[in-house]
Amino acid sequence: MSSPLLRPLSIGTVRLKNNLALAPMAGITNAAFRILAASGGAGLVVTEMVSADSIKYGNKKSAKMLELFPGEHPAAIQLFGADPSSMALAAQAAERAGADIVDVNAGCPVRKVLRSGAGSGLMKTPQLLADIISRMVKSVKIPVTVKFRIGLSAGENIGPLLARVCEEAGAAAITLHGRPASQFHTGPVDLEAMALTAAAVKIPVFGNGGVNGAEEARAILAAGCAGVAIGRAAVFNPAVFSEISSALSGGSPDPAAPAARIKLFLKFLELNAGIYGEEHGLARARKLVGYWLKGLPGAAGARAAFMKLKTLKEAEELLIQYTE
Ligand SMILES: Cc1cc2nc3c(=O)[nH]c(=O)nc-3n(C[C@H](O)[C@H](O)[C@H](O)COP(=O)(O)O)c2cc1C
């Protein structure tokens, strides 16, 4: 598997089989999706962001989001919050839940999160971010990592400064989204900002943003990042990690890839049914089916039919045509 760019990587004491991670995505990276990404070749998977305050106040839905399953490790639980003591408590809960790593969300641009000073709000308050990280580091044995952006608005690169602050506070790795918070998830990613940030610290920096395949992954690694975190491309295709691994190791594209993708989707439906029940699990998969069928013959009709399915057997009957 090893190539100069693709390689195993350690985050603190946690050894990853490769340097390709699944980026955290609210509403997407639930347990079923994480297991899928792990079997699709991700070296690390990350949960949806979980509110530290909700964990502190015993919210059942948030507590359920901490549940990890065999088959997804190594896995990081991502927390958001702006209060160091709540974040430290929630980090302990994440450690008890079996997380291999606990990650701080310092990049979310959503107003509801920003209002409390959390998410990318923490980029405006580096001292608070450092306090949060060091409290968490003192409270758990597992590595503490952090995800932030290159800046708050276009043209800004505070990545190197924030990276040094986080490293000094005890963070074991960084994921850097190469777009400013003002751009949410669209627009170009700034490779130079990634390179400068990676060069500013000794801990591994995962570059993130706009990776659809091997070409973009290669560019991020060549810019000096130790790893790559992939978000939306994995939603379209959870096997993107093994496809990139193979390409970076000199392999050629697999002609059976579309069929393998649908087989993974069937596996995802099964996992979802196990976790949420058959009907609810299928309902939760509705937002993904359009991505997964994209480009396949009769995709629009199959997608419409999928919306009405109630059982796994019906799903299998509908999708089996694409697995051969
Ligand atoms: C639907 C969605 C939900 C997201 N939720 C989170 C989240 O919970 N925590 C986080 O740090 N980033 C979140 N992100 C940002 C992604 O982790 C990632 O930084 C972003 O999508 C850019 O990577 P990509 O271009 O590979 O998708 C989310 C992105 C999307 C599209």
C-alpha cells in the first residue's frame, strides 16, 4: 500500500493504516456510514459533531451519537462547544464510549453554532480554543485533535498561527479545511495556505476540501500535508478511499467500481436497519440514494421508487440490477 504520499500515520498513540480520513459530516457520518467508509478504505472515520453541552445535560439523542460499533475503528468522536469544562466532560464521555480520538470542531460556520462562540467562532478566540484543548488533553488519555479552517473570510490565512496554538495546547493532529468560514463548503481550496500550515507544526495536518479523487488528494499531500480528509466525495462513493489508495500506489481504475458502490449501498441499508430499524433506516438513506445511483441507467426512476420502499427485501430487488 505504501507510496511516498500514501502511508500509515500515527496520531499520538493511535496508528492509522493509511493517511486518508473520512471528514465529519452532520446528518451523514452516522455509525452505518462510518462502518461503510472504513470498509471503503478510510484509515480514520469521524462522527457527526456532537454538542458537548447536550452531553453534559444528559440529552439522550446526543448520548446515542457517541455510540461506536465494531468495524469502524479507529474512530474519532467530534465535539462542539465553547465551554472548556463541558468539552472536557464530553471528552471523557467520548473516551468511555470507546473513541480512539476526540476531535474539537473549530470550523463550523453555521449561525446556530457560532452564536455560542463554538465552531468557527473559536477561530476568533485562540486563547479559548487553547484552553479547551488543554483541558481536554488533561481529562482523557486518548489523543485530542482539532478541525478548523484557513480563516474566517476570503484571503485570510490564520492556519499557521492557529496550528501552533493548538499544537502548544497539546493537540495531536489538525484537520484544516482549505476554505474560509465565509465560503461554507463551496469554492476553491487554498493549497498554499495548507502548505504553510502543515509546515508550521510538527503534528500531522490533514488537508481537507474539494477532494474528489486521486488528483486532488495527491496535490494536498504534495503540498506537505501528512494526510487528507474527504467529505462529500465519500457521500457519493464510500469506496473513494480505496480508489485513491490504489491510484496513489500506481494501480488503475477498477471497471467494477459502480457495481461495488451499489453493493456498498446495500450493505449500508442493512447496517442502517440494524441500528435504526428497517423502515426508519431506509427513510434515513433516502437522501443518499440519488448520489449513489448518479450516472447509472434508469437512475431517476430507481431513485423515485426507492422513496416508497419499506423493506430491505424491496430495496435489494430494486438495486440488484446494478450490482452485476
Ligand atoms: C452536510 C455536511 C455536514 C458537515 N458537518 C460537519 C461537522 O459536523 N463537523 C465538521 O467539522 N465539519 C462538517 N462539515 C465539513 C466537512 O467536514 C468538510 O470540511 C467539508 O465538506 C469540505 O470537505 P469536502 O470538500 O471534501 O466535502 C460538513 C460538511 C457537509 C457538506
